[in-house]
Amino acid sequence: MCFILLFQVEHNFNYLEIQGITCNKPTQLTVDYERGVVSLKLTSTEEVNEVVAHIGICLQRICPGLSPLKLMKKLSMEPPERITSLQTLWDNHKVAEPGPCGGFSQMYRCVCDWLGLPYREEVQWDVDTIYLTQDTRDLSLQDFSHLENRDLVAIIAVLEYNQWFTKLSTKDCKLSADVSDQILRVVARSSRLEELVLDNAGLTRDFAQKLANALSHNPNSGLHTVNLANNPLEDRGITSLGAQFAKLPKGLKHLNFSKTSLSPKGVNSLAQSLSANQSIPSTLSHLDLSGNILRADDIPHFYHFLGQPNSLTTLDLSNTDCSLDLVSETIVWCAFPALLYYGLSGIVSCLGLLSSLLFVSRKGKDVPPSFKHFFSSAVALSCINLSGTKLPPEALNSGLGFSYLEGCIADNISSLDISDNGLDSDLSTLLVWLAKNRSIRHLSLGKNFNNIKSKYDGGGWFSTGGGLGQHWGGLGQHWGGLGQHWGWAGSALGEGIGEFSISMS
């Protein structure tokens, strides 16, 4: 005689679906998961403890590096000593060495099962081989742009648990609503994600507001870099984010809101939020607001923020219509009051790419004292970009002239971009200084030769610098349409120039 026993599976759920476990009675076990609740009555307290212990060990295997208590989200047991015993068991349990990139592929398989999505072996191969070989912590969605959006959802979801990747990035790739929502979920739950780069991803102010809400639900967030450049977030979106930035206990290191449709109102609001966070002055080193129209007199809170002691090393205000003299006046005291006593050493290494700022002097052609003061005081300055500022000759002669650079910061400046400033009629003083300079390695003079005079052509200019000679080898030449005038420019350069651009375009 043969007996056939038939069993019906009443509940089926993924480990990652668990929302909480309750054991308030000695032999009772209740598991809450995303789609429902399952209650079990077992024969003894020990048996209940064994089931909970097994669930915890499985979670440790799936998500190495994370505590089972965190993954369960909620564990309630009576008496509480039962939890202490289980925690000791889990702490002493030896978990096998995780696979490549923190066991990403195993998590990915489990996530696909949880979300009901297909498991893509090519994703596993890319992570287990390419990412591992490159030893990168940046999970770039561009590497998987050939996949469907639902496949991207599963890949991103892994970051909620993975302890290897600390950065999520994409550029020039429009994100669908479900992909964006999954990113928000990761931000709200991950304590490992440190950098979020979503450049030109088709995001709007609605996403920015949701991102702010996600941050508000994650007190353990480790996010310190936010790059949302080239997305129309507008003032409302940036203001919402700023309100959360003010509350980040660890501050921010890198903030890029370039070309985000910000107005002076939004910048003022952002500046107030950054000023309200006591950690940001010592952590924020990179701030990019380029490509937003910021009228000079309408951003007092922003100038106030810059005027406080801070750790900015890069400030990019290019194409903002800011007033260069007002910015330089603020940066001088960017107090950096304390820095005046420490020689400004190690504070500003790159003056924020101030290209396309408007040089507006309150004294006509006179160079504001703040402009001179900054360039004669910033002894750590190494990179200056003043392209398109339409600087008057007085600014270059007084602020960047030979007497200042030679005596103060000549040894610090390694990159100088003064292209598109209409300097074709005032080149003599500039070239004399360039001939003597020995520190600049990268020089851009493009778009300064549209009205160049014939007096600069000829052999006379070959003796202006006389220093280039044998150092010409390997120089990056971008002559554009300069034609026969290249000779005098080349001869006027100092010996240290390594990259030189005088293109017409």
C-alpha cells in the first residue's frame, strides 16, 4: 500500500520582503512581509528560537556585512533576553567569504527573485569581472544602458544592501519613473551610499523634493556628494534639498547644481541652509553653481556664506552673470580671517572657474582693491580661469601682473585661462610677464586675437621671451586661425609651459 501526502504552500515570500518578526508568546511566531502576514504555532520556545536564528543566518549569507536585526527591520520577543541570545549567536556565526564586490551577484539574484524580474547573467559577469578588476566603488548605470528600465531597477535595488559600492552615477541618460523611484528608496535606506551623481538625467523639481524626503527618512545617511547638474530642478526643488542639507550631521563635501534653473532666490535659500549646518564649513570643498543666472545684487545670503570661514577649494560660478569684483571682495575675507594669519596655505587650490563673470568695477576702470588683495594673498591658489570675463587691462596688470605674481603667487599658479578677454591690443605687458614666468604649466589665450595688430608679427617678438627653445617638444599646440602670428607668441612663453592653447574657437 502506498500513501501520497499532499501539502499546500500557503505562504511564499522572499527573505528581503520581511518587515518584522514578533514572538510575544513562547510558541508563537509571526512574520510580517510586504504582501501579508504569516503566523506559526510551534511545539516549543526553543523551536521558535531556532527558526528565527535560521532566518538571521540566511540573511547574513545573502547580505554579508549587515546585521540580521537591521535586515529584519523589527524583531520583538518576550522575554527580551531571547534577542540577546540570538544576537550572540549571529555575531559568532562565521559567514563565508562574500563573492566579488561584496557579494553583489548573490544579492542581485535574490533581489531579482524578490521583485519578480529576470536574472541577467551579463550583469553578474560585468560586476564579477570588470568591476572587480578595476576595483571601483562606482556603480555606473551607463554600463547597463543597453538593458531595459526594469533591469536597472533590480541593479539599483542591490545598493540598498550592498556594502561595496559607495557611489551611484549616470550621465546623459534619461531615467524613467520606476528607476528614479528605486534610487530614492536606496537613498532613504542605505547607510553606505556616499556619492550620488545624476547628471543630465531628465530630473525635475518633483524628484528633488522626493529626494529631500528620502534623506529625511534616513538618519544614518552617509551621503556627502550630490551632483544633479543639468536637470531643471528650479528653486523649489533646490530649496527642499537645502532644507535637508541643513540637517545632515556629517555635512557635505561636493555639491554640483550647475545648470539647474536656479534663480537668485533659490541660491539665497540654499546658502542659508548651508550656513545653518555647522558641519558644512569644515567639510564642503567643492561648490558648482555655474550656468545659473545669479544677478550680483540679489544674492546677499550667498555672499554671506562665502564670507564665513569655510573649506572651499573649488568654487565654480562660470556663466552666472555674477560680478567678479563683488565675488573677489567676498572671497578675500572668505575668511578667511583666520587664514590671513596662516598665509591661506592649503585652503584655496582652485579659484572656482570664474569664467564668464562680469567684471563690474565701481570706479570705472580702476581695479577694486579686493581683486588685487585676493591674488596677492591666496598663496595656495593653483588654478585660475577668467575666460570670458572681459577683464580690463588694469585688472591683469594690477591683479595678475608680473609684480604681484612674481612676488606673491607665481610659484603657485600652474593653470591660467584668460581666453576671450579681448587682449589683442594689450599683449605687450602680458607677454613680458609670460616670458619670465616659470610656474605655469597650462596656459589658454584663445579668442584674444580677433583684432590682432600687424606690429606683433615679425622677428622682434622672437626675442621677447627667448625661454622656450628646447622645451617646445611635447607642447600641445592649438593654433586655430592665428596663422603667421604664432611665432611671437611661442617665443614669448616661459620655459615651464607644458600645455598652450591660443585657438580662435
